[in-house]
Amino acid sequence: MGTSTLRPGEYTVAWTAAGTDSKVTFSQGKKEIAVVPATVAEKKNADTQIFTATTGTEKILQGINLKNATLTFSPAATAGK
């Protein structure tokens, strides 16, 4: 797992399992763009939301709320993403 920049666009997001040891894959079509470690909690969310932090001129992805899950990325995993 290296450094990846997620450009604006639509991605398919998939994960291996719920828990603290999950791996989240971002894909566009059949092309895998990035795989990052994450904590995945199965829970209902009213809205889909993306959580970011700004470091200098970059936005760092910290988490995503989906309809039936919350994905949380560790700061080390998302540095430079």
C-alpha cells in the first residue's frame, strides 16, 4: 500500500469485513485505485457523508458514512491520499 491521490469523481468502495482490521478498496470501473486500512463499523446512517481534514493545500480523507456502514481511516493510512 503506497500513496494514492483520489481525484474528484465517482468510486466504488468495498471492504473486507467489519472491525478494526479491514481493508477498503477504492475502484473506478475495473481499475483498483487505492487500498487502505480502516475501521469499519456496521451502522445505519441517514446520509452519505465524507469527512476530510485540510493539511496545507491537501484534503485528507478521514472517513465515510454510507447507508449501512461507517468507514474510518487512520491518519497514517490517509496521509497523502
